[in-house]
Amino acid sequence: MARPLRLRLVPPLLAVLCSAAGASALLAGRVGWAWALVAGTAAGAIAAWFFLGRFPEVLEALADALDSLRERDYAPRIDERRSGPLSILAARFNALAGALRGERNDVYQKEMLLETVLETAPTAILVCDENDVVVIANTAARDLLGDGRRLSGARFSEVLDRCAPEVRAALQGQDDALFSVDRNHETETYLAVSRWFELNTRRHRVHLLRPFTRELARKEVEVWKKAIRIISHELANSLAPITSMVHSARTLAERPGQGEMLSHTLAVVEERSTALRTFLEGYARFARLPHPEKKDVPWEEFLSGVRSLYAFSLDGSLPVSPGFFDPAQLQQVLINLLKNAVEAGSTPDQCAVRISALPEGGAELLVMDRGGGMAEEVRRRALEPFYSTKKRGSGLGLPLCREIVEAHGGRIWILPRDGGGTSVRCWLPGRA
């Protein structure tokens, strides 16, 4: 690269000025002063030649180094000792280049760590940009969704076309979903989660497919063990007095005049047998919940079948349009919730029911009480089968409500009520 013409002309111009100054002084008769002026000016010219002669080279080196930074090459350095008056600028450039190089190394190390974590994660991770193009797909995603093929750069819709119907339905849905597929002659269950996020001001969507088979199996074993413990405990508590009472009944039957005592003993046996049968029927009903037979149900008619069993107040007016559900099953839900409200210490006049029609169709059923309320841990686990804080509770009332509501395609939540107590919210979808 040629030096700037303006800088290249500076040393010759200084030499010409020196000669002109010396000649003028000589003509004026100031010979001593003339030679002093020529000598000083010549020294200045030599210094200017040295420094300004290096100036274009330093600028040229700086320009080349800046081009390297633009190309993300942070290796070039400028010799500070040979930069003359620009040594400060050269030092600051070198410091900047060093800092950028350090930051690039840090980013590179983090990218390597992130790539290692992604590639070794058991969860299938797929990231798509706003144009539905796959930009990241780890090993688990390639194995599950592409049979090991490369997915980056492909359209997400094309990836879905090659997937099993269960996988496609889970990834196209708006909510988190569980699905099962056959892999390596085994049935594997996955949890599909999709979320939007912004990266460099552009919207991206990440799809996570987490293997759930082992966790579900572990939960299933825990539930079975707990169910067996509860049933064994209830059977032992009921059969022990029954056995004792039967033995007493035989003894009394052999003695004349003990009819009244025998009748009382047999009544206790009948009571315990009925309690045991009711307990086992609750488990059987939970396991044999039939598919709901939905139909249009007027809300007043629906509530009248419950008022005869549990008293409650109506919060607000009822929707004009009927609900669409299985009336017998949903009445069982309302009965269980009101029963729990009374057992929690709420008086009947403090139990309230609110039914609201939703703009998108469907309805919301809200049961509110002023009982003792639930701790956060209890609320979190209250819908799990066999979980109960009651001494003689089976842990099936609220889980049965959940099974019924979810069989209708709805959702159920347990929330604390403002001012004390508990609110149970049931969302039911409308007619499809």
C-alpha cells in the first residue's frame, strides 16, 4: 500500500525551507546566524524525516491490524518500540486485541462445554428458528427423530413427516404431552415440552423430548407398594376384630340366654364387613372408571341432584347455555369436593359453588370452602392416588375427581382461597 502523498512530501519541503532560510540570512549579511539557522533547521528536518517517515508505516500496520480484527483474527500486534509518537495508540490497540482474543477463547470454551452437554444429554433437544428451520439437533434428537441422520438445516415440518404419528402429535400440540413409541423392541415413554425464546432478537422454539420410561416405572412401583400397604393395613384392621367377634359369637351361641349379646356381636361383625366392602369398592371404582357419556346438561338440573346430599350456596348466576359432560360422573366430582370441604371444617353455609361459562366454550366449576386449608406440600400431592392426611382416608377422593375431569378433557387445580380455606377449580371443555 502506497504511503499518503501528503506525508511523503513533508521531509523534502522541510529541507527546501531550511535552504531558503539559510540563503536569506546569508544575503542579509548575517553569516553566523545563517549557519546556526541552517544547522537547527537541518536537525529539525532530520528529526521530522525520522518520525514522519515512520508515521505512514504505523498507520498502514494499524489499518491492516484493524482489518484482521474485523475478520475475527486477533493475533496481529503492532511494534510499540518502532511506532514513535504513535506508541501509545499501538499499545492500546494491542491491549484491545488481547482482550478480544481472551473473550473469544472464553466464548469458545463455553461453546465447547455447551456442545458437549447437548451431545451427551439423554434428552432430545431440537431448536428451530422463526422460519421453521432446524438450527440445533443433538445426538438424542437425531436418533429419535431422524434415525441418526443430520437434521440441522432441514425444515421442522419435514422432520415431523418422517416421525411416528405419536411423536408428530406431541410436537405439534400447544401443551406438554406424554407419548410412547416402540424403540429397540421396547416401549419408551417421553415427555414433550416446547417453548419459545428470543436469540439475537429473533424468535426460536426449542423442543425437548425427555425419556420418562424409568421414572414412570419407578413411580408405578411406588404407587403399587403404597396401595398394597394401605389395603393390607385396612384388611388387617377390619379382619382382626371380625375374627375376634366370630369367635365370641360361637362362644355365645353355645350358652343359653345370651341372645342379646350375640346380636350385638353380629352387628359389630356386619359393621366392619360393610366398612371393608365400602373401602374395597372405592379402589375398584377408581380402577374401573368408565368412559364419560357426554351430553347437554342444564346447570340447575345438575346441581339439584347434589343439594339433597350436601348443602351449599351458589356464588353468582348460572350460565344460560347448558354444559356438555357426563352428569353422573361430574356430580360425583362435586359430591367429593363438598364432602372434603365439610370434613375440612367448613360449615355448609361457608361452602360455595360458582359456575362460569367461558368465551372459548366450555365452563369453569369452582368449589370454595372456609375450612382449615391445605399446606403447600399437601396441595401439591393431594391429587396423587393413595395420598391422604386423614387417619382413615383412602387417598382416592381427589384422584377420582382428577380422573373424571381429565377423562372429559379438562383440568383440575387446588388453590388457596383468599381469606382462608381452599378453592378447587375444574375446567371443562365445550362441545368439540
